[in-house]
Amino acid sequence: MYMKADKLEQGLISSYSDSKKRNIQRLMHGEYGQIPNYIEVYQSYGIDLTAPYYTIVIISAASKELRFGPDDPNYFIYSYALENLATEVLGQFGSVVPYRNSHNFLVLLLPLQKNAYPEKLVPELERVCEIMQREFAMNTTICIGTIVETAVNINLCYEATNIALEYSAIRNQGKIFFAYETGQNINLNSYHNKLHMKLAEHIRANDLDACSHEFGLALSYMSNVSFNTAVAYFNHVMMSLLDDFSTTFTDDDTAYPILMDKLNKIDRQLPNVYMLRKRCMEFITILAHHQSINRKYGNELAADAAKEYIDKNYANPDLSLKMLAGMAGLSSAYFGKIFATQIGYSFSDYLSNTRMKKAEQLLRETKLPINQISEAIGIVNTNYFYSIFKKKYGMTPLAYRRTRSGEAEDIKSEEQDETTE
């Protein structure tokens, strides 16, 4: 009977712990509003959502030999020690909420009563680094997030701090730094004003991973702003992107109204940074897909136009891939690829085949001398014409003419006659 009671108690403790962890995760991801009576629910876990200000501290620890994570045989010891030590140190400043995220970083939410960091925050965190180094030979990196107003902006603070630690972990390894410092190496106004231009470059290259990375950087550089301000900013960036590509849309283009609908959904009704990122990346993905199709369609038109130009201007001895690429506004290498893909032949093969077909026709239907036929199809060097014609048809131009005209001369005399021409 007592064993059953113990198991029941253990099960209740485990269930409470799992439930608390899930709800802290929802809090960090900005999804806590989906929980009925969420303020009371979080109070039952000892989490205060009524403080006027909050900040977040995120800690990463690693040794030279072992990465601090589940694969480390001493993972539990390190994890337990770090969490207890950090919670104890920060606990003197308020009711700390610990949470380990998907990157295996230790996240600590700290409610504040005023818009200022606790006076001894950094010195106390230095104690954490010293103890982890001395007792466990762990190299500890700590990122302190910006201070945000009310629980509504906890999600923005968490995302920005998490990204700041990820993107600058190597540069700041073993240090304590503030999230806003990751943006001090650039001109923030200049960066944010040009963000849509950077995204446009990645969209033209169809590089969605680079777009996602750029979005993360923009978030990490945003300090001392509310979530609503961030939403308004990214809505403006997406609108600027749409304007950049406006000339690629036609009146009956189905992508444009879809993009406008996505743009309208990037508004203050969004609950958290996760959904803001999702909406923006959906917008960028659709725009990149449209651009890719538009480019492909444009490439097809350019290749077809080049083919038609060759068919009409094969007699021009200066006709070249570089000339046609210049007419299409593309590099020779890139244009050569799209021509081969669309037409099924390389530029040089298609031009040569076109010229040989015309030469064949002139040999059959006219009595023009071979050198004039060569010039008529755009080949100035008659010897070169002989060479490529024989390679394609297995005989010289004069032999071909005599075969097609029904004259039965032996090959030797044909070759002699051609040599004297």
C-alpha cells in the first residue's frame, strides 16, 4: 500500500514538473495567453507575471573535452550544479524562473521592479563563471537580455537574447555580455534601413536560409523596443520588399494578392516573435518562389529569342554567345547554361548545326563555289568550313554536292578538285 502511495506521489511530482516546464516554454514563446486564467496558473508555479519589468539571462557552459549537453556523461551533474548556482545567485534580485531551451542553454527569467539592472548583477554572475570553472572546469558564457516592460514582451526579450548568444558565442566565449552589445559593431539605423535590400539580394539568389539568418540578426539587434514596435518594423520591411519587386508582377498575377494577404497578417494581433518570424518567412518564401518562376520564364523567353536571332542572323561572322548574352543582359556563362537547358543544345552546337543545314541546302540547290557558301553561312575561313562539314556529314562539301546531284566521280578526283579550289 505504501509503495503504491509512493509511486502515486512520484507520478504527481513528475506530472507537475512536466506541466511547469511546458508552461514556461509557452511563456518564453509568447503563447501563455492561450491558457485560461494564465496569471493564476503561473502564480501556482511561483511565476510572477505582474511585474512592471523583466529581463532574461541565458547561460551556455562547455569544457574543452566535452560539450555541455545530453551526450556528456556528467551532464546531470553539470546541469544541476549550474541551474542551482545561477538560481541562487540571481534569486537575491527577485523570483527567478529557470528553463532549459532546445539549444540546451540555461534560461533564467528575472522580474524587476524598476527599469534598471540590479547593481551587483554582473559581479554576482561572475561568481557563477568562477565556480563553474574551478569546480567543473567549465567555460561559462552568459548573455544578459535587455529590460522589457510587462510580461507581454518577455517573448521578444527571450528571442533577442537567445539569438545574441548564438551569433556571438564564439567571440564572447567565457564572458559575460549584454545582448545589445552584439549590435555595437554596426550602425543600427543604417542596418535596419537597409534590411529589405539585404533580404532582396537573398531572394534574388533564392537563398531562404540566408533570409532566415538575416531576420534573426535583425531581431538580435533590436533593443529597448516593444513587441508591437518590432511587428510594425517588420511589416514595413516586408512592404518595402514587395515594392522592390513590384515591376515583376502582372495585372493577373495570382501571387500578388496572396502576398498582400500575408502582409496584412503581420499586425499587432500576432501573439509572439515565433509567429512574427513565421509570417515574415511565409511572405519571403512566396516572394522568392514568384521571383524564381519569373526568372525562369524570363530565361525561357531570352533563350527562345536567342534561338530565333541565330536562325535569322547565322550569316553574321561576328555572332557569338557573348553578343547574345549582352542582348539579354546576362553573363555569358549564365546565358550559356539557360540556352542549353531551354534549347537542348549548347550555343556553339546550335549555331554550327544551323549553319551546316543552310550550307547543305546551298550545296544541293545552287552552284555557288564552296568558298562563297562558306561566307554565306558566316564562316570566313573556308578550310574551317571544310573541317566541320566533313565532321558532320562524313564527306567534304564538294563530295556531298556531287553525291546529291547524282554525279559518280571517284573520291580521289573530288579531293584533288577541292584542293585546287
